[in-house]
Amino acid sequence: MFGNYLVGLREGLEASLVVVILVAYLVKSGRRHMLGRIWLGVAAAISISLAFGAALTYGPRGLTFEAQEAIGGTLSIVAVGFVTWMIFWMARSARSLSGDLKSHVDRAADASRASLVVVAMLAVGREGLETALFLWAATQAASSGEGSSSAPLIGAGLGLLTAVVIACLFYRGALSLNLSKFFTWTGGFLIFVAAGVLAYGVHDLQESGVLPGLNSLAFDVSAQIPPSSWIGTLLKGTFNFSPATTWFELAVWVAYIAIVLPMFIVRVRAPHPPKASGSAVATKQKATA
């Protein structure tokens, strides 16, 4: 549940900050009359995300067990790919997010009336679709055990609510948060959450017969960590830990951590090049003219 809380918090905070930046910039630049377009785009993004989540939930019903497991495993792996991309993108772009959005707003405001709607819809919708896909995979993983399948949704809902509160405090100037450090620490934690979802996706593909090795267990600690115990529920809800893990699942989990975590550490420690000042840019333009 805590892992899904962080997913909801990260994605919700990114989407909420996008809205805050768009609204604040329009208000400060004297374009308050364009705010309705921003809210229309946000409403469209939320509607599309909810429809996507409903399609994921109800679409596979009526299929055979093997087909459902194959679809679930494939979508879980796709969800891990999106979340991994999101983690690295925020590690690189957190510092320049505001400036990039303001430039998009300026271009959209000078274009057609629908341009600002599209900017808001795309900026918020990307996080919404990623969240819907990843939470669907987490819910499927929770329902495969003895825990409650609603726990991931509750955790994500609390995370989204927290994100909205933080964004409102940002807008009112009552809160200051180092976004770079926030996304760095939560990104590192989510790598382990994503590794668990990836291993669960592999298990689904094994149950569908797409991948072999379903009965080849690397370990089985069900007696020591019963799935219904508090520690089993905590590990399952946070990291999608399975007491009975196959060799294939273990190998994929270890490989993902061994590859992605060092790459993430290198990325966040890499120095960010300073932005060129206006005079420097002008000088460079004159030199190239």
C-alpha cells in the first residue's frame, strides 16, 4: 500500500504542480481569462485516465485464464517501463519543469483557442495514464494473494489527495519543497517497487504458459512469512514480494535492480549544466550570424 501511496503522491504531485504552474503563470501574466481552457484540459485528462483504467479492469473479463494472465503480465511489464522512464525523466527535468511549461503556455496562448486545452490535457494526461496502468498492475498483484485488492487503490488515492494538498500550499506560498531531492528519494524507492511489479508480471506470463519455470522455485518462505500475516501483507503491498518465488522471477528482479539503480544514481549525481544567460545567448547568436 505504501508503494502505491508513493506512486499516487509522485504522479499526483507532478500533475498538480503542472496545473499550479500553468494557473499561476496565466494569472501573473494578466491572462486570467484563459484559465477555463486549462481546467477544460485537466478535466479531459482525468476523464481519459479513468476511462483507460476502466478498460484495463473490465476489458479482459470473459477471456480464458491463460489469456488474462498473458495480458496482465504483458501490461505489468509495460507499466514498469513507463514508471522507469518517469523516474529518470523527473530526475533530469525537475529543475527545468517550470521554465519548459511557461514556454509551452506562451506558444499556445498565441495559437488557437484549443491550444491551451491541449497543453493542459497532455501535461496532466501523461501522468494520469501512467498512474492508471501502474496501479492496475499493482491491483492485479494484490488480488493474486490473500490481501485486499482495494489496498493499492486506497494507497494511491491517499497519495493523490496528499499531492493536491501540497500543490495548493505551494500555490498559496505556504510551503517550500526541494523538488529535486523529493523526486530523487522517491524515485530510488520506486525502483524497488517497480522491480516487484516486474517480477509479478513474469509470474503471470509463467502461469499463462508464455514463459517456463513456474514450478522451479528459488525459495519458498511461506511458512516463515505467511501471506496473510502482517509482515507478508506489508511486503506484498509495498514491494509485491511473493513468499514463493521462481528462479525466473528472482533473476528478473535482481537484473532490474542491478541495472536500473546504478544508472539512476549516476543520473542524479551528474552535474546539471548551467543555463546560458540572456547576454550569453545574444552573443552566441551574433557570433553565428
